[in-house]
Amino acid sequence: MNILVVDDEELPLKLLVDSIGKVLPSAEVHPFQKPREALDFLSANHCEIAFLDIEMRGMTGLEFARRIKELDPQTNIIFVTGYAKYAVDAFRVGASDYLLKPPTPESVLQALEHLRNPIRNDSENKIRIQCFGNFEVFYNGKPLAFKRVKTRELFAYLVDRVGAGVTSGELISVLWEDGLNKHSRQSNLRNLISDMKKTLTEIGADNIIIKNGKTIAIDCSAVDCDYYDFLHNVPYAVNCYHGEYMAQYSWAEITTASIIDKR
């Protein structure tokens, strides 16, 4: 879970980060004293929760909250301030809660129990897939290790096909460009598919792969993916794309061209 914390004063920022850490020790907390730097971060990273001071130099917390709603409407906003007079304005911009300084771990926990956009429990965590830049796969925030380099590429190609069924002949053509007989590569492909399934089964994510007759596909709803969010025009994902898509794979250039056409 990514949590954004913005307060232009150092001590209140540190106290809030400490309180959040006691409540959510496994969360990744990203503190900022400069609102515009925080916005730059948010434009390239999805955050489930944003804790915002209201009176800040350069940009008020209310202004910041409106920008968040433009970038990623699913981000939960919690205001933390020393002034109760802003409560009505805070809820008008869709805040989940409003805490008075200094926030305690107890008040932070109470706010987290009333989020407008509920967050999945850890047991429901999906695999997170990064397509922009180099292809990466994460589980519980850590890179997922496939035993073979080609297994990783196989999984990447299934992700690229966005749930469409792929035949063994197509996979062999994409994964091996050495001109060898397709029949001689069937055994290699079976080993890769077995390796992929085993890796996913070990983390309880075997439901991601769908076999249907002679085709294999990925269940797009079972993963979090920047490319899929991009296709649905989710603002953070649109802002994440900087011209590179699965950069390590030459076959991905076709999708890169289609992305350029969509922009």
C-alpha cells in the first residue's frame, strides 16, 4: 500500500509519519514538505491514501485534494490540520476524514476504518504488473522471480495480449526467432508454461492463467497493471507512460505504436 503524506512543516510531518507507521507498519509512506513535488510523485504513482495538511505554502490542502481527484479519483483523502474551521470544506471535496493535530495512532486508525474507497486486505492482494519502462512483476511489493528468463517473457506476452487467447504456435513464433521447427519447440514451451504455473501457484495466484482448449490467456481482472489502467484512461497510468513499453522485448514495439496512436 502506498500512502502520501504532505505537510510543509517538518515536525508535524514526522509525527504523522510515525503515527501511520505504528498503524500500518507494512505500508510504503511517502512524505513531502513541498506540495508540488508531491503532485509530481502522485502523477507517476498510485497512492491508496493521501494525508494532507490544509494550510500550506504554495498550495492549500484543499487545492491539492482537487488535483488528486483529477489525477486519481480512487485515492482516499484524509485532512490533518490544527484548524477545525475547515471541516465543511474538507468534506465538500470528498475527504474520507478530518483529523486535528497532533494526530495519534488511535485517530489515524479510526480514520482508516472509514475510507470512501475501501482497500483490499493483504490476503486479497493482486499481482502488480509494470509494463511502462521495463516489464516487471511484483507480489507483496517484491519482484516475482521466475526460474527462467523465457518464462518471464511468456508471461509478459500474455499480459500484452490483454486477455486474448494465444495458441502454442503463436507463442513459439514470438519467443523463438531461430527458425527451428515448431514441433521441436513444443517441449520447450510446455516447460515454460509449467514453470509459469508453478511460480504462480506458489503464491496462490494460479487463477491468473486461463486455459481454454488450445489457447492460453491471462485473467486481466486478477492483476493490477499500469497498461490496463492506461487503456481505461485512469489518470495516474496515463501520466506514467513516458514512451517506453516492455522495453526489453522487441515484439512489444507493435503495442508501443498503438499506444502512441491513442495519445
